Amino acid sequence: MAVHQFDRARALVLESRYGLRHEPCQRAGLAIRAARSTLAAILAASLVGGCESRPTATPTGEDVRLPDQEARDFTLTESLEGRKNWTLWASYAAMYNDESLVDAKTVRIEFFDKDGKRFSTLVAQQGRVHQRTNDLEARGRVVVTTDSGIRMETDSLHWQNAAGKIVSDGFVKVTRKYDVVTGYGFESDPSLDHFHIGREVRAEVRDSSLEGNGATP
């Protein structure tokens, strides 16, 4: 009968290959499995947190700004000592009593001289009236034309009622017969007879003889 001797080296190889009584490898495997479990838990938590629906802010009664009055085909006239200074027409107006404001859409404003004669007209997409001062704001494709043929174009302007001035910080274009002036920082009386442009001023003078002959410069 063959006698099998115990081979310690072979036993160690078998232990290493099959994990038999090889405690260091067993502890390493447990550590790896624990790390994997922890990582999986973190990923699961992040996915759950990302999928949760976040509450959206809903406007409260204090956030919603509602007008006290609304009107269509609105008209407002500013007078001083019985003399009409300007009249505003709008397709729609919203009035806020606490702020003494009137917000208007599709605006047309006519300005009058001391004799009550109209000398300029302003049109804009939107307007605002500060009723405490009767100052005006105009925004969106603002055009001012005078009965003498001067035309001013800009994106926004302010009418300073006490000073009787039209002012604008934006780009303006003024056309007066054969002259075109552009720039920034505009200030003028409502007749546009005396205006000042503060910076980046450019002027173009057209040849009147070309227009008289039906030609374009």
C-alpha cells in the first residue's frame, strides 16, 4: 500500500488557491466587499436625491402686483394754470395708486406751446407717468416728430416736466431736413429746436441739390 506523505508546500498552494485557512486573503476580500457595498450605498443615495422633485416657488399675494384700476383707450392731460402742456393717449393703462404710477401701452403724446398749439408728437410702445411730478418715460421704438419736420429716434427717453426737457442716455438719431446727427446723451426742449448730444457725436450733411433733382446721395 502506497503511503502518502503530508506535503506542507503543496498544502500552502492549495490554501492560497482555494482560500482555505488563508486569513490575510480572506480579510482583504472582506475589505473589498465592504468598500464596494459602501460605494453602492453612496451612489444609490445620490440617485435618490437627484430624482426627488424639488418644490417650485409659487407667487404669493404679496408678490403679485395688481393695478388698482385698468382702462382702455386711456387719455391723460397735464395742465398748468389752465394751460395744456401735454396730452397722452394709450391703448391700455394700468394705475397704481400707492406709487402714483400709470403704466401705458401703445403710447402717443402731444406737446403744446404756451399758446396751446401743438409743436411735437411722441409715439412709443410703452410709457409710464409719474403722477406726483408728471414726469414721463417712453420705451420701445420711441419717435419724436415736430411740426417743423425734425425727427428724433431712440429706444427710451424721459420727459422732465418741471424742467421742460426731453432727455435720453441711449443712442439717438436726429434728422433735420438734410442733416443727420447721431450719438449718446441727448437733451432737448420738446420742439427739438435746441438739442445737445453729449458723446460719440457723428454728423452727416446731405446734398440738398441731389434731392431736388430726384437723386439719392
